[in-house]
Amino acid sequence: MMNSNWFPKHMRTSEALLRKNLKAADVIFEILDARIPFCSRDERIDLITREKPRIVVLNKCDLSDDESDRKWVAHYEKMGAKSVAVSAIRGTGVKKLIKLAHGALHAKISKLHGISDRKKAVVAMVVGIPNVGKSTLINAIAGKKKTKIANKPGVTKVKQRVTTHRQLELLDTPGILWPRESEEIFESLALIGAVKDELLDLETLSISLLAKLMNLAPANLGKQYQIDIHGQPSLALLERIAMKRGCIRKNKNIDYMRVSRIVLGDFRKGKFGKITLEMPEDNC
Ligand code: G4P
């Protein structure tokens, strides 16, 4: 159904950059998308950065379910990492993240020297797949807009070191997305926009999304399009949404591509409420 064949050379360059930057880092900010913490976690990034203390950042918590965020934070803390739900775009959780970063460094210094130098700036390396909000988070912490080199999923960005007023230095890294074997993971990444839409079968993706929404947020789905969703298969639902939104071609056929873009766009903007698509107990 979907094609996951994109990358090589820039992947290798990105990985080399990641390894090089790692040496200077005191702590890793591993950025995940709070709506899909399992699928947005990259095992290879995890493997490369494993030797450093880690804070798992569940970003975009303005779009994810609060109770699910708490479960994921507890899950990562049980695994030995610190974790915090953040909305980089709104600034939620950013103070807590900074506090955790300082805590991680001081714990390390105390362990090594038996003392803690609270004046030392923490160097945090920000890692994660494309589109999880690394640049937005760096801007939120630094309180300024840094230059963004490229923001297309799958396209690498040049390394940047950002100094902040919070005794925190941030190392930006390229958003790397290694190919995924699992169709399910690929689909979740596609739903949140971490894969270029050009690579996707948007109609199949939107039908699959509607099936999930009928379980997770049926009332909001019906309300968004002013339709009765009960007893409808997802394809029929997509067609009803198309009628409601005028996605009809001149020849009176349904414009599946247009309606699919509307449904996916509405999900990505949070129009169906705060939704988490994965829970720790189902995936870990
Ligand atoms: P990246 O560096 O990891 O690639 O991600 P970046 O900061 O560029 O953010 C990707 C998109 O996610 C941006 O949307 C950004 O505004 C959005 N975003 C980042 N943090 C948050 C958050 O906490 N909540 C919400 N709701 N959105 C967030 P965009 O500019 O529309 O870009 P695109 O999605 O059209 O590529």
C-alpha cells in the first residue's frame, strides 16, 4: 500500500553528525510525538545516544490525551529515563524540561566529583525523527527564532548550537527517519505528517484514520462534519464527508484525494480533540 523507499546518503551523513555531536552533550532530549510515542521513537537514535542521560520529551501534548500522556511519562520513568509532556508551540512543560536537564547534569557531576557545580551550563542534544517539533522546542527554550535550514520530512538540517539564557546550550541535530519495516508504524508516522504526503496513498490513510477515530473520538468526528457516523463503514463515511464538504468533481464523482486531505489535515490540527493513538500497554 505505502512506499517506504526514500533516503540513503543523507542518512549516513546525519548519523555521523549525531555521533560527533554526542561527545559534547551532557544530556539527550529525545523528542517524541505525544500522539504516537511508540512509533515516533527511533530505535537507531536510541541505540546511538544510549550512553548519555536521557529525557524523553512527549511533544505536541496540546494534541494528545492528558491521561495517556501521564501513562507514557510513567512508562518511560519506569524504564529509567526522565520524561515530560510538552507543548513547544504553547510553552507548556518547558520549565519542567529545563529543570530536569539541570537535575540530570548535577546528578552526573555529583556522581563523578561528589559535588555539583550549579553554574555550569547544561549541553543538551536534541534528537528525534523529522516533524516532531525539535526546532519549535529549541525556539521555545531559547526564546528566539533560529534559522531553519530545511523542514521537510526526510531532509536533513545543518547542525546548530543554540545558546540560551537558561544555563542551557542546545545542540540541534538533523531529523533522521530510518526506513521502517512495519506497515503499521509507517502508517502512524504518516498520520502525524512525519512522512512526505507525496509518498503516501492518502485515500487509504484517511479511511484507516476514520476507523480509528470512530473508536477514539466518535462524538467529535460526527460534530466536526455534522454527520451521523453510527453503523457506517469508513469508506462510506469518507464519501459522506466529501458530500458535506463539496468534494465532488465536475463529472459528479467524489474527489477522494481532496476529501482525504481535509480529514488528514483536520486530524493533524487537532480538530477531533486531544487524541493519543498508542498506549504503552498495547505497544511496549
Ligand atoms: P522538526 O524540527 O522536528 O522537524 O519539527 P518542527 O519544529 O519544524 O515542527 C514541525 C511542525 O510541528 C510545525 O508545523 C510546528 O509548528 C509543529 N509543532 C511543533 N511543536 C508543536 C506543538 O507542541 N504542538 C503543535 N500542535 N504543533 C507543534 P508547521 O509549521 O505547520 O509545519 P508542517 O507541519 O506544515 O511541516
